[in-house]
Amino acid sequence: MTARTIHLNAFENCSPVNISSGLWRHPEDQSHRYKDLSYWTELAVMLEGAGFDSIFLADVLGMLDVYQGKPDAALRTATQVPINDPLSVISAMAAVTTNLGFAATVSLTYEQPYSFARKMTSLDHASQGRIGWNIVTSYLDSAARNLGPGEQLSHDERYDRGDEFMEVLYKLWEGSWEDDAVVIDKARGVYVDPSKVHPIAHQGRYFTVPDAFIAEPSPQRTPVLFQAGSSSRGQQFAATHAEGVFVHGTRPEVIAPVVANVRARAAALGRDPRSIKAFAVTTIIAAETDGEAEEKYAELLSFADYEGAMAQFAGPVGLDVSRFDPDMPLTEINPNASHFARHLFSDADPDIVWTLRDIAHYMGVGGMGPKFVGSGKTIADEMQRWAEIADLDGFNITYAIRPGTFVDAVKYVVPELRRRGLMRPAYEGSTFRESLYGEGQKQLRDDHPGRTFWRG
């Protein structure tokens, strides 16, 4: 296998549980500290010391209430609730680190581009250019009910609105202020040269934003852009806007065509397909030996929670699976419920007829993503295999227990990746974008559509 640089993000969220329902009960787990800045600052320092590219913060804006038609199961099992705003912890982590990036999930469906642009620019200034944004359009009806519209826009219209949202952001971030607009001339009494600040005059179907941006350009101007859409429309959105795509799949052969499709669509839009960095979610269960790791995995599974897993599963499927026998084959429950979840598990192993109980067991540790269990050598082998087969640039490593999963990854896996030359020896440049693209690439690449709005 050809050696390639593997980028690592820690997949976190501001909640007791991200995707491993029930593991908060483990005696070594510290997930209750999600409210404490000390948890986040300690984690950031450790991950930067290990050379991670970023902490990737997931988020949801509503409760998982499809299972049983109410949020009780999610609440009992702390499955993505309670949950705090991921932007709230970034400045503290940035203050104790120098190179680590921070990618936050924010749904553009429930934001206004003008105010959102200022939030992200402010964080990019505060971190000296280390902010990324995971762009989502949100799928939960509970979010729509509580954030204004009452009901969701249709799937494709959310992306149509999203395309215009991005256009407004590019105009604000890239085109409103020229590079030399801020002069800070004390002798003349001029802080900003008004002739170099321009109204964007945006008038569209969804947004009217006539004036100039209120904040001066940050080091990256536009934050590093991530996207995780799995539908055809979502993949087109990713090919247009994303610099990093976040893909799910239980086998690399399942992920490979998704990555290839996004890259091909990007090329058709005039972008370098290699400029899109593909990351797969995985959970690492690492130990000194394979046997010790397997024992650790078995212990973790003993804390898994069926209801929590089903609350997670029912959300994207959009079907209350509590009404079905846990041992009924998934394909018999509702053939049209969700191509995403149904095909994800049927493709995981063609010899298995998946039931809800099987899915809950599989999701108990690591959710719908794969689990890499073993010594550092075994896990590095698996990472390298996935990277080659699926054409990946890296992994979003989610936790089983906090911070133990990340401690083990740093102790056992990172040294092996470094020994093989699969991780870069040091950070490149000072910004998040340079970490992904190399020193000197602080701002959007010239082939990115957002760069066409840049005034220079």
C-alpha cells in the first residue's frame, strides 16, 4: 500500500453522549464534564500534542423524539441531550493551543447569513485562523417546531436555500472588504479606508443583504468548510462548497463510491478533486495487544443501551421503530423508511439479515460507523487499508468513553502512524486550512467557487 498522509480529527460534541449510547455509565467515563471548560482545554492540549488536525464538534438543534413519538428515551439515555452550543467552548480551547483547528457544526437552516458570518469571523480572529464549519441543513422536525418555521422545508429546498446562504457568506467574507482596508493610521486619524469596504447588494429568493460586512477579514476569511450530505443533492452541495467531506459507512467499499462521486462532481465544476479532503467516522478501541483491546471492547459493549441506540437510529430514518419486534429483519419493517440507514446496514455484511437488535448491538459502541479494535499496529493497518480502498484523507475519531478513547488513540495509534510516515512530523503553517493543504494556503484555493468573490 502507498503511504499517504492521514489527518485525524477528534469527533466530539457538547453533550454527555455523541453516538455511543449508554457508555456514560462506564466507571471511567467523564462525559458529565462536558459542561466544564477544563475538560475541553485539557483535551485540546493533549490532542495538539499528538498532532491532531482538529476537534470536530457535532451538534443537533432538536431532541431525538421519533422513537416512541417522544424524547423520553433520548433524555433517559442522554443521547445527544442535554446539549450545549459547540461555539461556546472554542475560544477557551484556542487560548491554550497554537495549531489545533476547531470545526463546529452549525445548521444554516436556522441562521441568518449576516449575523452568522460575524460569529465565525470573530472566532477565526480569536483563534488566529483555526476555525472550520461543518455545514448542515438539519433533519429533525423538533428543530423546525422550535426555531420558527413550524415545519421543515423540503429536503432539496433546504439545499437550494443553502446555496444562496453560501453565496451571501462568500460575498461578505471574501468580497466586502479589500485586503488593505484596515490601515490604522493614527497620524491621519483613519482606522479603516471607507473606499475599500463595499456593500454586497445581495437580493435573492431567500435573503436580502444590501450592505457591507460589519467585521474586518479574519486570517482565513472563510472558515474551513466541511459537509456531510449523503443524498445526491447533498453530494452536489458538498462538491460545490466543501473542502472536507464527512462520510459514513461500515466498510470502505461502501464509502469508496460516495467519495469518488463527490470528487467527480467537483471536477465537473472546475475544482481539483484532490482539494476535497474525505474523512470517515470511526471509533478506536486501542490497547497494548489485540487481545487486550478485544477485552476492552467487550466490556464497553456491556454498557450499551438499546433504547439510546434506537433513539439515534429512528431520527434519520424518520420511523418510530419501537412499534416493531426487535428481531424482525430490517428490510421487512418499511422498505421506504430510509435508504440511508437501510442500505448502510444491509451493505455492511451481505451474509447478515439485520434486525433492530443487531443494529442496536452494532451501534452500542461507535454508532453507525466502523470500530477499529486492536493494538496500535492493527489499527494503523486498518486505517491504511480504509484510506487506500475508499480514497480517504483521514478519520473523524469518535469516543466510546471520555477522555479514555482519545488517550488510548494518542498512546497506541499515533506513534504507529508516525513510525510509518502516515502522519506529518509537525503542523504546517499556522491556520486550520494550512494544516490540511500546506503552508501558505491560508485562504480558499483559487479553484473554490467562493474565491471568485474575493476583491484582494
